[in-house]
Amino acid sequence: MAAETKRLILVVDANPDHVHTIEQALKDNSEQYELVAISNSDQALDFLHQRGSYEAASRPDLILLELNLPEKDGQTVLADIKATPSLRRIPIVILTLSDQKSDVFNTYALQGNSYVVKSSDLGQLYQLVKRIEDFWLGIVTLPVD
């Protein structure tokens, strides 16, 4: 039986401490996942649309998206992804510090797959990412491109 291809997880978050914690939480299964971390919305869209220095980028299997980003906010990134036929099937977990009802409503209106309010406490964030991993990468069957 051939070895399974690593799942590509795109993390879009401008907070380096949060990105590091997400990487640490997923490190135990690093043989199963490849993680790409991008800190701003314009680069994330370039990666997803395979533009510029990201021409050879692979399509992610899962996106963890912070709403509070430089340039465009995460809602704009989400809207772009869900409006692009080749990208709209990628599950997107909004993983953000925002607990605003309008952000939650808008995320689901834009077809975000789940909305998770993360803690600024890095230990709690670590545990939250482990739970996301269990669900999205352990229980759910992700679409294969």
C-alpha cells in the first residue's frame, strides 16, 4: 500500500506566538501534516491562487484563518476563497480572538465551516488546536482534489 500524502494545513495568522503554538500542537503528527504559516491576507490569497512566489503552491486540505489580519481582514479572505470554484471546497476553520456576534454571523453567511474563539492563553490555545485536529483531521473525511 502506498504511503498516504501529507495533509496540507494553511495557517493564516499574524501573531507569531499563536502560529508557534499551533505548530507545536500539530508537531506530534508531523509525518501526517505539512503546515504552511502565512502572516497576512495578501500573501495568503497569493498562495491560494498560486500567484507570484507561490506559483508552485499546493492546494491546502484545511485552512485555519484568523480574522484580524494586516491588509484585508479574514472575512475578505474567506469571501474570496468561497467565491473561487477551485477553492470553495477547502474547509475553513475561523480560529480567532474575536467573539463578536457579527463576526460569527458573517463567517457562516460566507460559508465558513466553523468558528472557534481562541484563547490568548497559549496553553489553552494548544489544547484547542488539539481538539480541532481530532475533529477536522481525525473524524471528518476531507474532500480530495
